[in-house]
Amino acid sequence: MEDQGEKIATNIRKGVLEYCVLALLAQGDKYGLQLADELVDRNLTASEGSLYPLLARMKSADLVTTRWEGSSTGRRRKYYAITERGMSHLRQFDAVWNEISGQVGELLGRQHEHD
């Protein structure tokens, strides 16, 4: 049963990861490892390896922009920022997520009433 639960969680995470990245960037610009750490800490992604291809696709879709900046260690970091288009996608996701999660919650609530 635990294995099935992890499969369900993995599928949901894959579907919402892009919007979770947008939500984090709506709070402020972040470099890649910062994003990865926050997502891993929240158990929304397993590793940073899956994040960078997603960020590249998001940049191509004009959902995020990038810039290089030096750090206190002297190492340059690539920072990601949300674009207006990204904010628009995030607002649309928020509305859809609220509607769908409400409907699913309602259905699950009804199911538990019959148990």
C-alpha cells in the first residue's frame, strides 16, 4: 500500500512542480540550488537533477528569466526570476488548483461518510 501511495504522490508532484517553482519565485529571485533545497525540504522533488531541465523549459516558455550574479564566495550563480507571463500562469494555476482540490476534497469527504 505504501508503494502505491508513493506512486500517487510522485505523479501529483510532477504535475505541480512547475507551479511550485513559480510560487517560490513569486516570493523573490532565487538561484538554482536555493530552489532545489526548498523543494526537497518540502518533499516536492527528489533532487536538483530534475529541476534544471524544468527551469530551462520554463525559460524557453518565458515563465522565468535568468541573470548571473557573483556571490560572497566569488562564485557566480544563475538567478531565476518570475516574469509577468509566469505570474499569469501562477494565478491561473491557483484558481484551477482551488477548484479541483475543493472538488476532490468534496468527493473524498463523501466517500469517507459511506465507510
